[in-house]
Amino acid sequence: MTDDKYNAKDESWYKKRWEISFSHAKSTWSYFIFSDSPASSPPYNYDGNPGANSTYTDVEVAVNPANKYLYMIGEHYGAFDNSDTSRLTTSLNIEKTYGITSVSVTGGNSGSKSKRILFDHLGRPYRGSTASTIASAINSAQDKLALSPIDIKLINSSGSITIQVEPETGYVHIL
């Protein structure tokens, strides 16, 4: 979280913040950690999806700290190269690993329906766009700072567990 993405020459610098996102891609719950970057060709937009080219020379997804060959993504999503499953961190596929059947992300006082949490260089959490459940993360650099705790609820056949992310500090704990 100490990776400060601020760039005075880039008016969309805040879209590069590190984030955790929960996805139901390929009909299975997983999560990924990434920092968005603009497209390499015009119109150079940020798409809010984790990308990687087929040679893995341009990757938005975080490298797995336990195995530098793997990326912190549990299932292919967005523009992440779909041809090479050997680069996924399969334990992040929480449906296959833990039997998770549903995920909800609530709170933060933003009204967001997104299953994403972004973090600034101080570790403060932000919630996604109130206008979208996907792609658009935040609308401006100051927008959607979490003002109340954010709850991540993971549900499986045995019950549920709630992970809470505190505002201001980004401290994470299980309720």
C-alpha cells in the first residue's frame, strides 16, 4: 500500500490505486488484486479490469509474493490473458477453495454496489462508483473515501464470515 500512484501530469492518476475486487467470472467466486492502467492505444482509457498481455510484459495484476511466477488473480477476468491458467493463484478462487457461494461488499458510506475496495498510498479504503457494479471504480481523486467500516461477507453452505475494513486506517479484521 505504499505504492503512491500520484502523478501531477496524469489527471486520472487516482484510477491506478491498488484494489481488491471480487468477481463471479466463469460462474465461480474469486478475487484479484490489481492496479488499473490506461490502454496502450488511443483513447488511452482506464477500463477498471485487470489486464495482462499474452507475454506477461504488461500486467496490471499484483505478483504473488509467495511465488513470483503467479499473479494475484483466482480466475480469468476482463482482459487478463485467458490462454494460460498456470499463472493464476488458484487459492484465490474462493468458490473452489472454500466453497464460497456468494460475496457481498457493503458499507463505506458511499452507496456503492461495487464489489471493489480501493486503497490510497496511506492505506485508506475507498468504495467503487455508485453508478456501477463493475468497471468504473471512482469518479474523482477525492471521491468515495470510506467514512464507515466496509464489510465483506463470504457465504458458503456452512454459514458466513464477515471481514471488516476500517475507514481511515484500512485495518482489516474478522467479525
